[in-house]
Amino acid sequence: MTPDAIRHALERGLPIADASFDAIYPHELRGHSELHWTPIAIARRAAALFELGPGHRVLDVGCSVGKACLVGALASGATWWGVDRDPALIEVATETARTLGVYATRFLCGDANTLDWSQFDGLYFYNPFPPRPESHPNAFVRYSQFVQGVEGAELQLPTLRPGARVVTYHGFGGDMPAGFELCAREPAGNDELQLWVRT
């Protein structure tokens, strides 16, 4: 499929295979799709659970190559921001957004926990703090980085304003803090989607 055909299908909710979408990405990255990238059907459902549209902002913590952001932006009209520590992945996400003509996305390289989460209407988590082998050769250091990420998220979540929504797929590694209500929980892929709303 051409980029225009992919964008058209996503904007109109038409069926599209993940393999067709993933073909936009560099060949050497596509093998990560099944394990690390949000499938199209789940990204579409997550976007629907947010119930957000133009003028709203969603942050995808640990966005990788930006697949969930691109699908979410086209499906909802909301602006999706993605943040990831890997500059190479952020570069790929940014280039893919250009290729598809998706202008309601922004991609940042860095630590998500240094951002001001209160500026967002929604947060999306798909196992955002995995201890990636390439991040450090020492497994203990990688685990420490994972713990720091989770603990940082647990501190950041209470800063969200009332009514803000958090959608998780495979969770974020920690527990939702007090002040969030679980409003939806449904099977999705090999796990489930959960919708939490800040009270």
C-alpha cells in the first residue's frame, strides 16, 4: 500500500493489515513489530477509549517508532506526542510521520519522566520501560533503569489534572496510584486494555 492509501484507510477506519503499515518502516526494524509495537486494532481501540479529538494531547510514553501515535492521531484527530530514550527510533518515527503526512504528532527524545505530564489530556503506556539490552551491557544496571522509570511514572501520574485519561496495554510495570478510577477493562491482543481516569 502507498502512504496515501494507508493514511486514507486509518482516517476512515477501514481495514488495514499490520504488515502493510509496517512496510513503511526500515526493513531491519520490522521484526520488532510483533513484540514491541502496538498493533493497529489495539491502537485504534485505545484512541477510542481516550474519547479525545482535535485540541487534545496524548502522550505515548516509550513510543519506539511511533506506530501507536501515528495510528492514534489519524483515528482520533487528537495530537499524539511520543517520547523515547532512543534517538534512532525517534528519528524513524519523525520520518515516518512525514512519509504518511501525519501532522498531528510530535516526537521527543529523552526521559519521559522529565516532561510535564499535567499538560496532556491522556497518557498511553505499552510496557514503556523495558530493560533493553542495548541500553547497557550490565543486566543489573538495566534493571535499575527499569525501576527508576516505573517509580518516576508513579510519581508523575498524580500530577495529571482531573478527568485526564490513562490507557494501558501490558501496563507500565507499576501500580496506578490513588486518585485514579478503573473505568474500562477489556481483552486486547495477548493482554488487555485498561482505561483509568483521574478523579
